Amino acid sequence: MLSAFLLAFSDHVVRRLVEDEQLSVREEASTDDVVAYVTDYLANRAQGNSLISSFSKALLSCDDVDELFADDEAIKEVVDAMPRTVLPR
């Protein structure tokens, strides 16, 4: 269930950042590639750290990300505005 939660969380936040033009993905990559990378990063490298700062670090370390314009506060705003129905129960 944890991976389903992380996948839904990452998918929503990444797609919202792209829609809001706060994140651009390299032409040769896809948004799905970024979502997969961020999900894996959060599951395997971010334990014990802040979710928001870990999300930001994942995006910054992802080769498929062209530019990240959002700071931690902007990412937090996306998370705070996330509908409860996005995440699996």
C-alpha cells in the first residue's frame, strides 16, 4: 500500500507542477518518467526526512527534469491543496 500511496502522491504533485509551469520535463522524457523516479526516490532514499524537501531533492536529482521553478513552499502549497480523493485508502 505504501507504494500505491507514494505513486498517487508523486503523480498528483508532479503533474500539478507541470500544469502550473513550475516544472518542465526534458523533451526526450515523459512526465511518467519523472513520477516513477520521484516515487522510487521517496520510497528508497527519503526515509526520515521531510517529505517536501525530499520531493524537491528528488526533482532536482532527476535527469528527466529540465527545470524546476518551484521552491519547497510552492510544493507545499500543491500538497496542501491536494484533494483527499487523490490518495488511496
